[in-house]
Amino acid sequence: MPISVPIPFARLASLVTTAVALSFAIAPTIHAETAAAPDPGSASAVVDGLHATLTEAMKQAETLGYDGRFKLIEPAAANAIDRAFMAQKSIGRHWRKLGEEERERWLKTFGDYTVANYAGRFKGYSGEHFTLDGEQDAPHDTKLVKTTLVLPNDDDVALNYRLHQTDAGWRIIDIYMNGTVSELSLRRSEYSSTVKRDGIEKLISAVEEKVADLAAGNVEDTGAAVASSAAKAQ
């Protein structure tokens, strides 16, 4: 039974690709677009740093190619996103049942797909940008960083990042499209049901196939599909 296995942040990448298909590649700009740079070490600075790296990847998209974009984005994603936390939460209680080798494979696959979605979909730049709109306290000692993806040829999209504090600093653990629905919660529902029905190996294989598709340039995106998924997630 075919399954859909987008990860958190995949919808954000899909929004970018929709514009690419219309010859308008969407990309975030660095924090110069905001009124002031965020305080170093703050949750906002972490989000802003990720945006800046994605901007650089898009500006050099053709020169770098997929592999180059992946290598550029991977360390930025590792420094901004708590992929281990998200990988565990995305399969819920099934994580406790995994052996050590299965855990390591899922963590790697989840992390690779996070980066592959950016590297495989962010292919150009034409001035669309992110703005930082504020930071506030959130439940369980987390922070909520509000941003907007400004699209000159479409409606703006509110993207709110939730971050928690780790030994290495603030790290992203969720994203809310248009400020409402938790992407991680959606993925947990999907991934958990897949593991329950087919096992962790099925999920890992499916996500690995998606990574290979992205590396090969086989990106499934249409404006209608993205609009539909955005409406459901927001």
C-alpha cells in the first residue's frame, strides 16, 4: 500500500517549488529584510540563521547542484533543528520498541529527508523573502518564533516555529503553517499508523525512496496540490 511520507518542513519546501514551476523561485532572504537582527543566541536567531543559509543555497542553486545544496544546508539544519527529538516524536510510542540499530537508521533517514526536501526543491531565487515577526514564550519552556513567507505573486504564508532549549541552544521542534496546525502532530499520526501497520522497515524504505527521488529531481509538485495540502495543514 503506497504511503505518503513528507516530514515536517516538507510543506514549506513545496510552497517554494510551486513558485519555481511558475518561474518564480521562492526563497527566504537574510535578516536584513527585518527591522533589526535578532539577539545572538535567541530562538529568533536560530530561525533567522536557517533562513539565511537557505537563501545562500538558492542564490547558488544552479552552481551547487543538488549535492552542493545538500552539503551546504545539512550543517545549518543540524544547528537549527532538533531532528533527533522530532524523529522520535514522529513515531510516538513505537520509538520505545525499536532496537538500537533501527533507531539509528530512522534518525539518519529522518535527518536526510529533512535536508533533501530543501536541497531537492529550493532551486532558484527571485526576491521572495521571510520576515521575522516576533518571539514569545510558549508552553513547556519553549519559544514560538513568528515569521512570514512573503510571496509577491500569492498570499503571504505565516510560518511559526516552536523551539526548545537544548545543551547546544535553542532548536526547532515543530512548525505551524499559517500559525495553527502542528506539522509534527500531522506526521506523527501518519508515521505511527504506518509503523503499526507495516513496521519501521516499511517506513524507512519509503522515506529513503523519497530521498532518492528528490536527489534525482523527481519532485512531485503542482500549484493545486500545494494549495490543497496548505489548506489542510493551516
